[in-house]
Amino acid sequence: MTPRVIRGAMALWLLASPAAADVDAAKVFEDKCMACHGKTGTPPKAFAKLGVRDLSDSEWHASRTDEQIRDSIAKGAEDTLMRAFDKELHSDEIAALVRFVRSLKTEASSRREEN
Ligand code: HEC
């Protein structure tokens, strides 16, 4: 390959694959997840009643590995409102969301209800 072809291929690769560091996970969460899970991870009451997981729950965090969280986001949970996001989000975005979800953890005593 000529250097120009290589540069072209690299430019395409960069366009097609946002580096993990460039992903604004808070923004993606706001766009795709907040409606159900709430800004802080605690779902609005009406959604909690529909079975939406509280992503700030420290006990839930302790019960899941990062890999399990990644899978839930990528594949969704069958027969629930939680759909699979692997078609609409890049794997780097999903990895960034796992870290973001981890950052939502709070101890039960400091959890705040949202309406
Ligand atoms: C339409 C509502 C809805 C949207 C939008 C949604 N979720 Fe969920 N989510 C749910 C529900 C309902 C559950 C509980 C599923 C179950 O019972 O296992 C859930 C569960 C989860 C879980 C926990 C799975 C487990 O292991 O217990 C994670 C993590 C999660 N969602 C992350 C996300 C992320 C990240 C997004 C955005 C990309 C998102 N969700 C968007 C409704 C939603």
C-alpha cells in the first residue's frame, strides 16, 4: 500500500470508530437511557413500577460484574422494556456506558427519589 492509501484507510477507521476516550457517556446516557433510568440512575416512580432497574443501587452493583452490565446493555433483557442497544451503539459507547453506570452507584441512605 502507498502511504496515501494507508492514510486514507486510517482516516476512515478513525471516522468509523470513535475512540473510547471521545465518547461522552453522560450525553449518550441522557439521550438513550435517562427517560427510563432517570438522570441519577434512580428511575422515576412510574418507571420503577414498570420494573426499571435502579442503577444507583449499591446492592445491585455488588451483584453484577462489568461484563454482565455490558451484556445487559448490548443484548437487553427479554420481555422487559430494556431493549438491546448493540445495533444503535458502538462497542466503545457501550463500554463507556458501563463505566458511567458504575459511577451512578450510591449508598442506600443517600439515594434520592425522583418523580
Ligand atoms: C424503555 C425503558 C428503558 C430504557 C430506554 C433503558 N432501560 Fe435499562 N432497563 C430497563 C428495565 C425495565 C430494566 C430491568 C430489566 C430486568 O428486569 O432485567 C433495565 C435494566 C437495566 C440494567 C440492569 C440489568 C441487570 O443486570 O440487572 C442496566 C445496566 C441498564 N438497564 C442500562 C441501561 C442503559 C445503559 C440504557 C441506555 C443505553 C438503558 N438501560 C435504557 C428499562 C430501560
